[in-house]
Amino acid sequence: MIKYVPGFIGAVAAYIVLKVFGWVESLSTEILLFFGTYLIVTVIVDVAMKQYGGKKK
């Protein structure tokens, strides 16, 4: 179950970014914003979780 946390956090962050940038009228820009935010946040959270897990051992 814990392996899905980075993806969930990334999706929530991407959704929030879409709401903040709601004034953007271009679908392609919205798609780029969503997937760009999702990818960046998911990678950052995943790396942070791996580093935290490595320190606990």
C-alpha cells in the first residue's frame, strides 16, 4: 500500500496546480501542467521516501 503514496501525492498536487491555473484556456497546456507536476512531485516524493527508508535501517 505504501508504494502508491508517491503517485497519490503527485496526483493531488497536479490537481491543485490545475485549479490554481484555471485561467489557462488551452487543453494542451493544461495536460502539460498536469503531467509535468505529477511527474516532478512523484519523483521527489519517491526519492525522499527511499532516502528515509534507507536511514532507518
